[in-house]
Amino acid sequence: MTLKALRTKAKSAFLAGVKAADPVGTLGQAFEKQPLSELKMGKYIIIAVGKAACKMAQSAIDALPVGANFSAIAVTNYENVMDIDRCRVFGAAHPVPDANGQVAANEVISLLKNATQDDVVLALISGGSSALLPSPVQGVSLDDKAKVNEVLLHSGFDITNMNLVRQALSNLKGGGFLRYAKPATVRSYILSDVLGDDLRVVGSGPSIGPIGTIADARNLLVETGNFDKMPEGVRTYLETADERPVEPTQMATLICSNSQSLAAMAESAGAIVMQEPLIGDVNDAATRILADVEMHQGKGSFALAYGGETTVELTGKGRGGRNQELALLVAEKASRAGLTGTWVFLSGGTDGRDGPTDAAGGLVDGATLERIAAKGGIIADLLTNNDSYAALKLSGDLLMTGATGTNVADLQLFLMA
């Protein structure tokens, strides 16, 4: 198979994985298994938050009993905003929260506070909710929350630890929907971007519950040397706030996760599914991938499929994301290892957005470093500065899909011809 054909195959398989996480189909299947019943007195309150919010909101509205009384709000990132009949749609910033997200959060709180015991809240949660629905606790400003997010994104924390801190500083995260909506019934439908599918972690668990306590969040920041990096209002709150009551989780349904998309991608590519997820530092993940490749060399053509979510501890001021960094590191390590043959490696975010860039990730091959050097790039300097976007732009290896309207973490694929 030619290099061009191999690259086409990799991207096609990745898109098959993304398609498997289509929120319209997966949520529709959930409603088919457990149809929404007609309410005798109350109404349905639909609150969709995350990168898949608009598609999930539309799917829920379509599944309502004929003539049902309902109110609906969808909050998503700007790239995924779409018009929905009889639903208020709010665009907000991701990954660092903005004022539009706070306006949306206030509207969500207002709707939940007016819920009655006869109402049913449909909480439709997908990845990205943590940044898209900021509702800072008393004494903490939106600017403070933005600063916290920036520190967390640079810390190398995994998503569980990041969302533990976010929950502690939010009125809505960590079960806030349950507190505000009481005594209404809350049913959650969740599209998971979290490996292991801990529903408290997805979107910071607004309709599920907290990962830990406020004290747990403070201790984590202290132990990792990040507490003093927090704004004064945040430090004060974490040191003095009382723990909040925890409401019991009500019905929660996982509608799709990374494992389903991984299986679909692997089937499309004829790949072996590597069961251990790619997590932790991108450098370690790249080393593992090259070790897996070495184990399969000499067996002719092969394909390895991974799912996961790596982390990057930033040391430079460049631009990129974990998937672009991972792809570039695989290319660099493959070159140093003297990997031969026709091969490609793809790493992409299923939401179509890797870090603060317009790329989903990277799609590299054995000639990537040569193309970078031919354009004047110095790979060592680019990696040191965490400038993976610039590097992959030089080589023509940025994976561009546009916003996908879903999010089930990341997918990786190695193909050897």
C-alpha cells in the first residue's frame, strides 16, 4: 500500500470512530429502550451541556411524547452552535470559561430552581461541560475561574484531578443540578469523554455528584505545588468554605464512550485493539507506542488501535495540543529508532479540537521530520517549546476535521504497510 493510501486509510478509520459516537444515534437508542412517558401534571426540563449539547438537545426534543410541555437550554462551544426549534442555545468558550458561559449558567440555575416535584429534568452531559458552564462560588470571580483553568491546563493533571478542583469552586458542578432542581426528578444521559467512564468526572458531574470534597481539592493543589498559583479568592475559599450537602444520584445512563469509538475505528482499519489506554505524559505514551510497534515488526503489515487521553506538562510557550504533541513525538522517536517501512501514525481528539487550536490532532509518517527540516524547522526546538502545531503545519501533517459535535476523548492508530 502506498503512503498516500495509508494516510487516507488512517483518517477514514478515525472518522469511523467519531461517527460511532454520534450523539443523535446513541441518545436516540437510549430513548428507544426507555421511552419518555407522558407527564400528567409537570413538564420536561431539558438541559444539555457540552460539545455534543445541541445534537443531544435535538434528540431529546424529538423523543418527547407528542404535545409534551417542555423548556430547553443547550450550552456548547462556539464551533458547535446550531439553531434548535423551541430551545435556547448558548455559545461559550472552551477550554477557558468566558462571560457568555456564566450567563448560560445563570439561566440554567434559574430554570432548575423553578422546577417542581412534578417536573422531570433531562440532564444531557457531554465532554467540555466543565469550562462551558462556569458558576463560581461566592468570593470567586469569573476571572479567577479562568486563571484556575489556565493553571490546571498547564499542570499535567489528568481529567479527574482537574475536575476535582473545578467542582470545588462551582455552584453547578459536582451535583449542583440535583441541589437546585430538588424536589424534581433528574435523569442523566451522558456521553463520556473520560476513560473508565466515572460519571462524576464527565463534565465535572453536574447531575451526578462530587469526585471528592473541598478539602480534597485543596490538599491536591498543596501537594502538587499549585495552591500558591491560585488567585487569592480561590485560596481563601478552599481554606474556609464548609462542605456542601451531597444529593443522591438519580437515574443515569451512559450512552457512549471511548471504547465504542475505539472498536469502530479498529474495525474500519483492521487493527488490533490495544486494551490498555494511552494515558499519562505524552512522552511516555510515545515510548510505549514505539515499543508496541517493535514487538509487531517482522510480521508484515499490521495496525494498532488505541484510545485514551494523555497529558502535557508545558515547558514552552508554543501552540498545540496533546494529540499533536504525541504525533510529533512518535515521529521523532521513530526516526531516532531507525524505524523502516511505510507507516503512519494518527492521534486525534474525537471532538475535532486539540487544545486551543483548529486541528483535531496530527497524522505523521516516516518523512515527517524531513518535511519539517526542509521548511526550516528544528525539531528539537519545536518540541522544547511545545510548538507541535507549527511543526505539523510545516510538514503538512495537521489532522483537520472541523468541530464534530461529539466528544469521547482521543483515538490513536498506527498503520504499517
